[in-house]
Amino acid sequence: MTARALEIAAKPHPFRVPERDAVALLVIDMQRDFLEPGGFGAALGNDVTRLQRVVPTIRRLLDAFRQHDLPIIHTKEGHRPDLSDCPSAKRSRGAPGKQIGDLGPMGRILILGEPGNDFVPELAPAPGEIVVPKPGKGAFYRTGLDARLAALGVSHLIIAGVTTEVCVQTTMREANDRGYECLLIEDATESYFPEFKAATLEMVRAQGAIVGWTATASAVLEAL
Ligand code: TIU
């Protein structure tokens, strides 16, 4: 192992990064729309307070990546104000009057540029960090993320964010199919459904890391 390699204690076995410049932190959808009352998550009938527990852990990961000058990408699920990028199959989710584009207490639900669609203040991107708006659950769908990672020389992704079994898992599977090695941070991802989070962690690392690895945030901080 060279001095610039990383080895992170993980399941089902250590996550190895041959060269630390090849790693990026990918933070999925840490937006008010999912974490605060009155947003998209609440409109779908969820208790959004569950998701708030991972904010301090993600902040610790962000601080470490900033300190080591490693790339950070923040994704943001949202749609254009004219909804031209929102298929009816997606808009029809949620009770009438609380669908994507409808007016809520934080502005129009899941619309780019609205107050509720912004990041939670503790996890706001710093200058120079990449922000990727995305119309789908997966961060690679109609975003150009793959090309941006290639330009940075990134091959290994440390993944955090919400929700574990929806946007996080979809993104991890998309990344895996595109050849990225993926490490999902157990205490930096959360779901409205604890059983879905647990099942997702199990299924991604099963079969010898069929989709990727999982580790704690502490393991990442120790390795860095
Ligand atoms: N509903 C739900 O669990 N999640 C989403 O709609 N988006 C993300 O996971 N970001």
C-alpha cells in the first residue's frame, strides 16, 4: 500500500482506495424538502424528524473532506418551475394539493430555487463544491455527474445522504454499473423506515459487496 492509499474498515471487507485523489464524498439530497415539515417528504406522509439525526455525522464528513481538500459533490432533487422535467408518473405521488409543484409553507414542493428545496443550513455547500440538481432518484440520470467525476479522476465514492433505500440506493446502483467503487456510510444515511435502511445496508454489501461496501463515519475519518 502506498502512502497515498486509503484503507477503510468496512463490511464485508476493507474498502481500499489505491490513490486518495481518486476519492470523492457524494452527499445525496440533504434538503429541507426531505428533512423539514412542509416539504416533499412530509407531503408523502412521512415523519421527517427521523432524517435529522444524520446531519451532525454528515457535517463531520464534510469537515474532514474540506480539511483534506478532497472533492465534495452535493446532489439536490428538484424540478424546473414549468415541471417539464417531471413525468406525471412522478408528480402523481402525494395527496392532491401536496404534489410536486404545489405551494407549501416552504414554497413550491420539490421545485428548484424554492426555499424548501435548498440544503439544510448546516450542510450548505461551500464555495467550489459541486452541486448537482437532479430530476430523478438516481444522481446519474440526466445530470452529467459521470462526466464531472471522470474530469476529477474520481473512481471511488463515499456516499451519504437520504433516503437510504430511495435516492441513495438508486444512485449507488447507478454508480456501481458505471464502474465506481462505492462505500455507503451507515450512520450518515437515513430512511423514513428503519427496516428499509437496515435491509438496504444488508443487500448492498451481500454477495461479497455486490453493489458496494458499508462503514461507519468514524472508520472513514480514521483512515483519512
Ligand atoms: N421519498 C423518499 O424516500 N425519497 C425521495 O423521494 N427522494 C430521496 O430519497 N432523495
